[in-house]
Amino acid sequence: MDKIKKGQNIRAKVMYRVKEGQMVFSSIRATDGAVGIVPHELDGALVSRTSYRVFDCGVLQDAVYLWAVIRSHELRADMQSISTGSSHYTTRWPDIGQLLIPWLPDDQRRVISQEILDSWDLEREVTKKRKTALEKLAFLDIDSDKSRQRWKKSKAPQ
């Protein structure tokens, strides 16, 4: 999460409390692929009702399948045609409900979803292994706060 805001600092009047496995759809950037599945660590997080739509697909596999299909270029192009805006499109409900979603039989959806879920597990494992390997360089003190500051100061102006 980029920011954590508390109480009166949250501008949205109505919020959704999301649950693990739900699909979250950004009304503003969905045409750019801003659609996600709530991970375990964000279970119970709040999202703005004006900016997001939350879908409970019943089972995780259906949410993952729907996530993959909605993020395809074909469906994103369909969303663009029903959305308003020019540089960033706003896709509203119930317009999104008009999309024609290819819905494969249960067994095919399960296989596709499981392969995506397995790939996400592998990505997490790779990230963890890379972090563990890089931590073994800590004794060299080449990636400290001091070295990061030095690097920032010596960068050419942008």
C-alpha cells in the first residue's frame, strides 16, 4: 500500500470492506488493466465506493478466471467503448454488466485458474528467494540507507 490514512483523513463517504478472493475493479483505470484479486494480507481493507467495484464471484477460481478474461485486450477494448473520458477512461456500473464474457465450462475454468494461482505462488517464492539471496550481501554494506542517499545525490537532474 502506498498510503495509510486514518479517520477524518479519508475523503470517501462510503467504503467497501473487501474480503480475500474478491475481485476489485477500478472504475477509473480498468481499461488499463486495473483489476485485481484481494490477497490474504489485504482481507478486511477498505476501498472507496466511488472509485472501485467489488465482485464476489463465489469461488476463488471463478474470480481468477474472470480477472484473466477482463484484463485481456479484447475485453479492455470493449470497456473503452462504453467508458467516458479520453486520457483515462471511467467505466461505470451498470455499463460493465453489459460486457459479453466468454464463460468456459467448469473444468476448463478450474484448470486455467489453478495454473494462474500456481504461477502467483511461484512468483512469491521467487521474490522470497531473491530477497534471501540479496540479504547475504548485507555484510558488504553496499545497499545501506547511506549508500542509497549517496546514489540519489549523484544522479543527474531530471
